Amino acid sequence: MKKQKRLGILTSGGDCPGLNTVIRAVLNHATVTYDWQVVGIPYATQGLQERKSVSLNYHGLDLHGIDPLMCFGGTILGTINKGDTIAHIDEIAAGYHDLELDALIGIGGDGSLSILHQLQNQGNWQFIAIPKTIDNDVALTEKVVGFDTAVNTIVDAINRLTFTAASHDRVMIIEVMGRSAGHLALEAGISGGADVILIPEIPYSIQQIYRHLSELRTRYLRKFAIIVVAEGAKLAEDSRKYPQCEKPSCGMGQYIADEIKEYSNQEQETEIRVSVLGHIQRGGIPSASDRLIASAFGKAAVDLVVAGESGLMVSWQNGRVVPVPLEAVLAKSPCSVEPSSFLVETARALGIYIGKQ
């Protein structure tokens, strides 16, 4: 009797909406189409190190009228984004074989995929990668799992905060995630109707921000404004409160508020409020777009596994899933916002201050 093939799947790095949808697609396609056994590896590389696995049964997860893997946020397998994986690389790499896996699918961002790629080479795994991140900084793919939902979450927050800002004539500063790449702040800021967007890739001036806010008030009679700032935005070129070598401990949202107040005190007091969205951006039910991308990626990853492929990442290019060498992806990641990109030009054309041209 032919032995049933055994496929492992894990989620690594920070959580995001759509991970369970990927698991659902992999589980369904691998079991129904190819009759492979699918096992989940709990808590990513920690599960491999501890030789732990969870048997997954697609139909055993069905509930009356609810498909939990389609609509639940987070990941049922758990995930970690800490620990010294490289120090235990031999032990973790051997875990793949000790769990009797024939192949492994890993869902992660560029950092997690880099570590998994090293483990793949060390342990001689058959490995296929699926990109996920709310930062949207994985190279060679137009879309990743989780980014669209995070943008929608931020836009919803901007919409809600705009009503409060307008009611009280306030400047509302919204700090979003994005330590090294500003895709999240840029796309959410444009979609949410922000007046100022500050991202790590583009230098800016507090004086120019203040002039922009003053023009909104005096020329257009706008008594409120919305500023979206990425947590990884650099200090302003004309920062008054901090030297250029010193990072404020208060967070970038509060830093921008303090700097604006330094300028506004010279003329008139500007009432400012800061909202830090934090991990709210990672939570929630995945959007339709993320469910679609997650399903397509999961199906394609299983097909690559069955075809005997390894060392590839599934990517979205020109409306279809395309496999690309994982090594090439990692060589070009993280992928930052290009200061001359179409979206940056779009923001400026809409009258949004985004920094130097």
C-alpha cells in the first residue's frame, strides 16, 4: 500500500489577517486533490525544534454555517517573531526529517523567509514559501497576504478620527506601523484622505508641515487636519527637540506633535491629538482581497510541492500567481517605497504633503 505523503505547514513572524485562509487552501487542495496528509507545525521553528505537529483535517474544522479558517484573523498554528533561531539551526533543520515531512510550506515575511531559507539549505528540505506581511515589503510580488486588510483597518480608523478632528478643530496625528518601509502609511493615507503623510523613505521639514497646515486653515478655511506617520519615519531635517542622532522615546506620532507645537506657539496654539494604532492593524477579519490572494497562494504552493519544486516563493504578478526563486526575493527585500513612485506622485497631486520632491 502506497504511503501517504506528509506535508507540513507553519506560520512565522508577526501575525496578520489571512494566514488561516492560506492554511485552509493548502489543507483543502492537498487532501482533496492529491490525498496528502497535512500537519501543522505549532509556533513556527519552535515547533520544529520541539518535534511537535498537529494533524489537520479540513472537514473536521467545519462549523454550522461558519468556516473558521476563511474568516478568522491570526493563525490557528500560533507564531513567533523572537528567539535565536540561528543558534539552533542544526537542531531545527533536523526537526523536518524527525517529523517525517516530505515537504514544508512556510508563510512569512522577508525576515522569517530568510531564516527558513537558511534552514532549508541546512536541512535539505523541500520548501515552498508564501509571502505575508502588513508592511508589503517583500520583493518580486505585487501583493502579499495581510496588507490589504491592514490598509482597510487604518482607513477605517482615519475615517472615525476625521469626524472628531473636524468637530473640535484639531490636528489628528495617526501613527501606523512600518519601521523601514512606508507602504502602509502611504496607501492608507491616500485612501483615507490624509493631509500629510510621513514615511521612512522621504525626508521632510516641520516648517513645511506647519506651512501646509496653516494654508489649509487660512486659504481653504479648513480648521482640522489629518497626519499619517509611519513609526519608522526619520527625524525632521529641522528638528528642534532632538539632535539628528537621537531617536525620540515618545514615538514618532508624539514627536511630530511636539515639533509642530514648537512652531505653532510662535503664532497661534494648534490643538493636536495623537492616536497610535499599534497591533490593531494586525487584527481583524481578512478582507475579500486577502482571502482571494491567500487562497490562490495556498493552491499554487501545493501544486509546486506535488511537482517536486523547492526553494521557490509564490508571487502575484500581472493578475496571476507566479513562482519566483526565494533567493532572488530575499536579495531584493525589504522593498521600500520609491520616492519617485506613482503613488508618491499621486499623493502630491492630491495636495498631500509627503516631504521633499
